[in-house]
Amino acid sequence: MKCLEPVQRLGDFMRFHLCIGLNRMTILRLFLPIVGTILLLQLQGCVTGQEPAPVYESGDVAVVPTYADGSLRSLAWQKSGRQHGPMLVFDEDGRVSALGFSKEGLQHGPAMLFSGEGQLLVVNAWSSGEINGPFVGFFDSGRVATQGSYQSGVPDGPWVAYHEDGWPKEEGVFERGLRSGLWRTYHENRTLEAKGEYSNGVAQGVWTFYWDNGVVEVEATYVDGVLEGPWVSHDMAGVVTVRGSRSDGKEHGAWKFYHEGTNVVQFEGTYERGTRVGVWREYDEQGVLIEEEDFR
């Protein structure tokens, strides 16, 4: 029954927060007033066949609706003229698209976002107008897509993003909104894709990237997020394909490119900040010189 959909969403909300350890009495204290009011208002609309017109006032407390094109779009509890208590947002089809709480005019407490099909998309927590606490994002399938936590409006602490089959896609730690320490990414077949360190949100040191069969694809070095130093790439069999170095992210110094699947050099020469300089040589698969070209 469509008019009871908001109550069903509240049920999802309550079950989730029981799972993450929210006290049962706290849940009942938060949600019973919402359930009672929504049941009354939604049943009114179902019984009459008309859009409900919810207005409730008692002293300095009021339940205030907003409408667009004759449809209920939001419902907010207010105290002394400021949002204080539950708040719901509805899409143009009358489905709940957001559910949360406010305190003295600022969003405060648990919150949920839903897709137009009613699928749970995000569960998080707010404190005085900032995201603060657990954060969980979901795929359309209902599986968890992202899991972590926020502090003062930015990601902080362990963070995991998932492939849709539930296996981690990326995992690491945020410190005050910036990536920090060791991070790993994974291929869809669950093998390691890359690993390396972050400092203050940028890549630092040696990073290793892998083919989905577990063989090293590239070994590279970062300084403050920019490629710097040795660069070695391999094919899926582990044979070196390119060997060189970079400076300020650009090819710099001696480089060698190898014939596929062999240790025989195909091209060799020198780069200067991404530009070929000096004599470059090309060899056939037997290592015999074919051609020289001067880039002076």
C-alpha cells in the first residue's frame, strides 16, 4: 500500500540502527512519534483519496508540511519556529527520498537517503549540521557499496569501497578527510590491483600495480603525488616491457622499450622532461640495429 511506504522506510531505518548498535530505547524514543504521525496523515490520504493536509500545533511545537503541484514534498517537526525533530522529504511520486532529524535548526542524528524505487542508498549520522559518525552507501541491489565514518563533515578512519559482489574494491584510512597510510585496490576477480602509501592525501613512495593474474604490471615511485624516479612495466607473464625513469611526472633520462615477450630491446634513447633528445635507436627481434634517429 503506497501510502504506508514511509512507515516501511522507517522500519528499514530502525533495523539498520539496531545492527550498528543504537540503543533500542533510543530507537523507540526517536521513531514512535514519526510512525504515529505518518500513519495518521497517510491513512487520512488513503481513506479520503485526497492528498493529506497535515498540520499539527501544540504550544511551540508544530509539524509543518510543504507542497509542490499539489503533492506533499516534505514534513518537518519544528520548535519555536526552527526545525527540531524528525524530517521527511518526498519525491514527486510521493515516496520518501530522505529521512532524518534536526536539532535547533541544524540536521542532527541518524539519516537515510532512498532512490526513486525506494531502494536504500545512504545511511549516515549528523551532528550540528555536519556529517559525523558511521556512513554506509548501497548499490541498487541493496548490497553495501561503501562503508566508513565521518568526523566534522569529512571522512575519517577506516574506509572500504566494495565491488557489487561484496568483495572489497578499495580499502584504506582517512585522516581528517585525506587519505593516509597504506591503501589497496582489488580487481573484480578479487586479486590485488594496486598498493601504496598516501601522506596528506597524496601518493608517496613506491607503488606497485598488478595484472588480474597477480603478476606485477608497473612499479613506480611518487613524491608528493607526482611520479618521480624509476619506472618499470611488465606484461602479464612478468616480462619487462618498459624501463625508464620520470621527473616531475614526465619521462626523463634513459628509457628502453622491449619487443613483446622478450628481453630484446626494440627502442632505446633519452628523454628530457617528456621530450626525446639525442640519438634514439631501433632494433629488430634479434637485437640487430635497424635505424638511428637524432632528436637534437
